Amino acid sequence: MTTSFLLIVQIILVVILVIAVLLQKSSSIGLGAYSGSNDSVFGAKGPNSFLAKTTFLIGFLFVSNTIALGYLYSTSAQSSVVDNMVESTHVEAPTTPLQAPKSDASPEAPAAE
């Protein structure tokens, strides 16, 4: 129940964060062109400082929610993928006969005259 609620909050935070980032002015103006007047409700500086603070706050909430979701999902998992692995297989490794390596100059070989 809690993870479902936090997942819904996560999706809402993502949408709000994307909108807040797109509304800010950038070097290429982007969608921030709609906030050009100095006679705005946000004061003489315009909405730039308000949007920056709002973006920071929403980003902080997003990261906090992500950490909480990760913690809740990790504690709710009772088993791991490793627990379900097959321990033995029916594939046998090829065997090679154990022989001593043959060398050309062995001390036991008779010397040729």
C-alpha cells in the first residue's frame, strides 16, 4: 500500500519537475519565453529565482522519494535471484588424460654414438 502511494507520488513529481525545468529561461530561451515581463507577481527579478527554488525543492523531494522507494522495495523482497539459481547442472566438463609432457632431451634416453 505504501509503495503504491509513493510510486504515484513519484510519477507526479516527475511531471512537475519536467514542467518546472522547461519553464526556466535557458541560453536558447526554450519555453521560458513565456515569462518575460518585469511586472509579474513574482517581483522585479521575475519568476527566475522562484522557479529555481521550486525546481530545487521538487528535485529534493524526487530524490528523497526515490531513496524511500528503493528502501521499501529492498526490504519487501524476501528472496533474491541468486536463491533461485540451479546449483547443479548435468553438463560434464571434458576430461583429458593425465600424461607427463614428453621432452626431446630426457636424461633417461641412451646417448647416440
